Amino acid sequence: MPEAKQIRPAKRELGDILVEKGIVSPETLLSALDVMSKEDRKNRRKLAQVLVNDFRANRDRVYKEVVDYYAFKTLDVNPGQIEETQLAFMRKELAALPEAIREMAIENQVLPYSVDPEKPNRLLVVTPDPTNPEVFYIARGFLYPKFELYYVPLSDWDELWKRVNISRSTYKSHEQHLHAEGVEEQQQQDDELFEQAIEEEINKSGLVELANNILADAVRIGASDIHVIPVAERVTQFHFRIDGKLTLWYTHSDVRAEAVAAVVKDRALGVDRFERTRAQDGYAQLLIDRKTVRFRVSVIPVVGKEMKSKFESIVIRILKETTVGMQLSELGFEPFAEKAFLRAIKKPYGIVIVTGPTGSGKSTTLVAALKTIMDPALNVLTVEDPVEYFIEGARQVKLSPKLDFEGALRAILRHDPDIIMVGEIRDKITADIAVKLANTGHMTLSTLHTNDAPSAVSRLFKMGVEPFLLAYTVHVVIAQRLMRKLCPRCKAPVIDPDREALARLGMTPIEIETTKIYRAVGCPNCIKGYKGRTAIHEALSFTKDIRKIILESETSIDEDAIREAAMKHGMRTLRQTALELMMKGITSLEEVASATVEDD
């Protein structure tokens, strides 16, 4: 690789020394150089760091050669014999640093050791890694015009640090003697220094370009969410949710996690970059490949291993406009479910419910249903929190602190609607309003969080909806799941499938013997053997038999009786639909078991 050619001439001499002295093997050196060649040039680690951290080379032996190679001086430190006056000097010099730089000194293992006896304006600074570029920035922060770096073995530095015994509480004990105004002033100064340090990192690290590239990559790869996760002070991971599964996409190191979070938050409206102690929500919009893509941004503060760090977890939902244009015929409905759904949504009034867990595609199905029945002659209103997609031809109500979910629903009753989409039936109040809308001649579309279609009926009953209202206002309940599809290029047949597992899933002995089951393999065309997703559905139409079961309910709904009656009229369960996809070679045994676990 071109980058490797730029590295090796500069590093090979040091590497040869390490090999000649038996510190690392030739194979380990080549592997380390290969690792470095694949790292981003701006964030590429030193050879010593790769050997020690990735290949577990002896740290003291490696860094002794590094120090000799770069002509750093070594200081013979005996931590156990250092006098208390010198320890007090070290504590004093550390405490005099601005808080942001002091934290960097502790994190990067930098200590002020003593003043040069021959040159009183020069400070001797010790560290176990004098090649770390942060060390020079920290050393310039001490109150001395000059400094000189000295190498000490890591074990000596650790012992020295234990004797110095500096912690945040040391600074606090001094602050307790200050007046309240003085404390606030100091805190303000520390915050300003912290923000200044973050700004400096942003300016020198190319983080703005990184953030834009991550967003573009996620859109192009088809991810639904981006997770920005701080895992250490200078390590941030970017995970993409692809086909419902989180996948580590990129790890960014050598830049403070707070700086990465600040740049990501800068991309969003409604998010304060300088606020790090409360949850925030915002939106972003970018032009990617000549298409406008909207993002919903959620930020929450989290605790990291380094308690001093101001970490934040960021999740970015990608709101693809292409999804909004999807038609019902593209959502994977099997014939019975599609016919039942279309018949229900084309009625002039009543309730249609789509149920399933978070991330099962309920909103996509409802929007597709709306687009199927929308007409310029109809007044279509939606109440969602938040409004994720712009639906042309619909009036979408935006909630705010002054207009809550209940208030919006009550206002809609007076707004002459024909079709209403309610984001979710959350409680008895919203359920009662949805029933009232249906009873006054309106078609109402909504969602519930239940495992299957019959349990949605039970959930509404437990919310307090009267049985006769349930029986005659709800037309259909669609339970939905999303399943990953096997990559058609690399899927391979299972040589000896687990017959017991297949039987437990509901396959007959004849089906087990005659069906070819496929498994995920993995290739450049897919993500771990899967590419894309499809939906499976369970359509519960409210027939006369089901209405009778509901009307005869006293203290609870008999879900099993409803399920049996629905299956007699043609309903296929989620498990049955999933098995059919598996027997067609579209998905795997593992996906069927995972997506329909509730049916066991």
C-alpha cells in the first residue's frame, strides 16, 4: 500500500534494532508495520505503541530502545527514596496547572519532577512515553519558560504517582477555603480552558470532515441508525445499525471523545454543543448524492471509566425519504394479510392497528397505508411524537410543551378530519379518543407495542376500552416483524440441519426431509451473510366469531380463542410466515427463531 511505503523507511531502522536484540520477532515487526499502514495517516500510532498494545511486546525493553533511538534522556528514579519536600513540589506544580491541562497530564502520565540544578528556569519533566506529542503541549503549560523531557520506566512512574497521590479531591480541599464567588469564577475559568482545549483539537483533527463522511457512509450503506459511543478519553466508536443489527463501522482514536461529540452535535439544529449534562434532541439535514436526507439526533450524558470525562452517547436516526414513497405491495405482505389490510383501510371509518416491537417497521407500514388511501378530497391529519417523515398531502401536527399528545387528539376532533394517523395508542385516554374518532365516522390508523395480533385486543381491553366498542370499532390488527434476508450471492445450504430445532419451529417431518435450508456465509456484497430485510405479518380481521368472543369476555380476553378463530378464517401466524420464507431460501433458521421467539 502507498502509505506503508511512506512508513517503513522511517521506522525500519528502529524495527531492525528491536529484531536484532531479540525484543520482537521479524514476523511481529512485519505485522506491526502492516497494522500501521492500514491506519489513518492523521491518527497513525507509533511503532512502539503498536508493538506494546497490539502484540504485547515487553514495554520497558521496547521503550528503552525507542529512547536511545530518538536520543531522549533517561532519569534514574527511585520513588521510595524521594523526599517529601520534592513530592510537595510536584504536587504544587501540578495544582498550578489549569484544570484541563492538569487532567491531560494525569491521563498522559506526565509529572513535573524537579528544577534543573544548573538552570533554575528549566523544569525536568518525566514520562514513560516521551514520543507522545501531547507531552510537549502539557509540558509547556507549567510555569517555567523551559523544560526537558526524561524517560522513566512505566513501573517507576506508577510508583512515583502513588507517592504524589494527587486527585481531584486535592484541588477541592483548596477550593473549600475560597468564597462562593471565587469558586464560581474558578469554575468558569476551568470551563473556558476546557472548551478552548476542545476547540483546538477540533481545528487540528479534521473532525468536521469525519462527521460528514460517517453520515454519508451510513446513508449509502443503508443503515437505519448511527451510534456514536465514547469508550475511552481518546477513543470513539461509530456503530451502524444495518438490517436491524449493530455493526462496528469505525473507531476514531487520539482525539478526545468530547471533541468528536461536539462536532457531531454541531451538525444538528436544536442541540447545544456546550451542554453536556442533560439529554437533548435535534434534527439535521444534508444533501447526500443529490438527495436531501434528514436525521433525528438524540444525545444523552453517560458515565465513562474516566470519571472526569464529560462523555455523551449520540444516536442518529436516518429518515430516508425513499421509505416514505414505499407502497404496500413492496412491504412483503402475503396475500391473505394484504387483502385483509387493504379491505380494512379502505373503509370510511373504524380503527386499524399495526403492532410490534420498536424497530419492526410499524411507522413505514402506516405511512404506506396512508399513501394508498389518500385523496385530495379527504382531510388527512397525523399526530406523531416526533414527526419523522413529511407526508405530502397530509397535515401533520407538531407537538410542543404547549400542545401535548392528548391535547392534539382532542383538537383534531374539531378539525373536520376524514383520516387520522395516531403515532401510538399509549394509554386509556388516547385509546378512548381513538375509539371516539372511529365512532364519529373517521378512519383511524395507529400502533401498539404487543407481541402478536391477539394480544393487542387484550391490551386495549386492559386499558379500559369497553368490549362492545372493541368489537365494532377495530377492523384489523396487523402484527409485524422484520427479518434479515440471506445474501443471494453467498448463501450456502445447511448440510446437516438440526431436525429437532426445525420440528420445534413447527415444520412437519416431510417438510424437514424435503426442504433445503440455507445458512449465512458472508461476502463483500453483504453484512455477515445477510443483505436487506423483509417484513412478516399476522393479520387478525375482526370476523363475526371474533367479535362474539370479545363481546362475551368478562374479566379478560381469551387470546387463544381469538387466535384459533382467526386461523380458521385464514390467518397465518408470524411463525408460519417466517417458516415459509425460510423454506423458500430467503432467510435462515436463526432468523426465524429470533424473530418469532414469542410463538414458542
